[in-house]
Amino acid sequence: HTLVQLNYSLGLSDGYLTDPYKIVTVVNPVTGLPDNTALLNVNADALPYVYEKRPDSRQINSLFFRTVHHLTRDVVYFSYRYFWDDWGIASNTFDLKYRYEIGRGYLQPQVRYYLQDAADFYRHNLVQGVDVDANGRVLVDTVSSDYRLAKLTTTTLSLKYGHAIGEFSEWSIRAGFMNQSVDDGDVPAGEETPDTDAIILNAGYSFFW
């Protein structure tokens, strides 16, 4: 009545891993905002324009556990994934689903929770005079403000209904709500990365032979 799965994955990347289109905001050391009203020795029109730079190698590890248990009629699914790499990111993913049988159909509520630590080189912004000198030279070796590398949490709640058409096919519809919250640390109010809310709708048809 129970199936268990355990996987370990290893990934190695080497080369150009930077996103060439992403920039990092440089802020005023007095106001903490992206303006230059209190700066000296800086062009009055703009703060330095800084592109992100990531390390040129990455090792990622993933440990995945999943179990499926068949009750009298219903089925419970649970999975857990632990991810870590040498960029300083570590994450935990919990996923729980319960399939409730209703005649030829079923209802399947799902709860998914994701928690991630930030990469060592993630910065919401750089500070003029601390991280960037008066000539615009960046004083840190690697930096990125990509929110996907930040400390964040994601919660997803969804409900799926599926119905068997025949012995070998079914259609389904799924509706869900996702909230993602990024922790930027100590940044001025109004400058934080905003939370993301999403409504997810899926319709599907599956068959096998």
C-alpha cells in the first residue's frame, strides 16, 4: 500500500553563469535611495550603472524523498526536497496532496511550502562610497540583486478535480493561489522587493495505452 522514493542529484556548472541583462541598483549612502543628491565626485545626472557578476562555477546538490500511501480508497502523497549549493543557497520544499475519490472523479487539495536562504553574493543594492568608489569602480568581486537568489518563501494552495472519461483517459481542472515573499533585509520602506500573488488555473487531458 506504500511506495517510497529517495534520490540524490549532483550538478556541476563551469563557465559564464552571469545574466548579462541584469543590473544592480547603487544607492545614496545618506538616504539609502537610488538618487545622488548627497554625493560628491559623482556625475550629477546618475549613479554608476552596475551589471551583476556571478561566480564562474557552481556545484548543486539535491536530496529528494517521496512517499505515496494508498488508503482504503483515497491516496496520500508527500514529498520533501532539500537543495544546497556552493553559492550559499539552501532550500526546503514540502509538498502534500490528498486524493479523495468521488465515483469516476476525484478531488485533490494540495499544499506546497518552499523556503530558501539567499546566495552569499546576493545584495538588494550597492552603496556608493562603500561598495562602489567615486569613479564608479565596483569594490566587490561578485554581486547580484536577482530576487530568485534572495531569501524567500513561497506558499501554494490548490484544488484539483479530475474525471475519468474511459479506462485510459481523464480530464482535469486545477485552481491555485500562490504567494511569494522576498526578505531583502534592512532596506528603506517602499524600496523592498514586493510580494508576488498569483492565481493559477490549469486544464488538462491525459491518456495512456
